[in-house]
Amino acid sequence: MASDVSTEQEPALTAQECAPLIGVTASTLWRMAERGLVPCLRTGVAGRGLRFIPSEVRAALRARPAWTDPASHTRGKRDSTAV
């Protein structure tokens, strides 16, 4: 009897390949992985290469509150409308 469930695994992608699929930049995906916010597979010498499974990354992001990228914040700027 044939099963309706696929036994094929989703391929592990580089940050550059995975990032557009989930709507972030590759550098943001790297930062999230380094901070433990999204799952990744470590490859290569000393585990410095990262690979991502898009469905697992999406699931991790859905389970977390909104992601705020600290690198996108401007430092030292104040709101000019503040009194």
C-alpha cells in the first residue's frame, strides 16, 4: 500500500539559498543561527559552515516573538521629536 507521506528529506541549504525563501538576508539568517534563534546544521572544518532546512527555520521563527535585528538599529541617534 502506498503512503501519502513523502519520505524525501528537504535539502539543507546555505544561508544565501535559504534566506530569500524565508524573507531575510543571508547575514540576518547567520546572526539568528549564531544566537541560537533558528536551527542549523554545522558543516566543514570546525563546524564553521552552516546549512539550513527552510521548513525548520520557518517553524522556529513562527514559534518566536517578532525578530528584531540589533544590527539594524542606529546607535547614538535620538528621536528629534522628543521633548
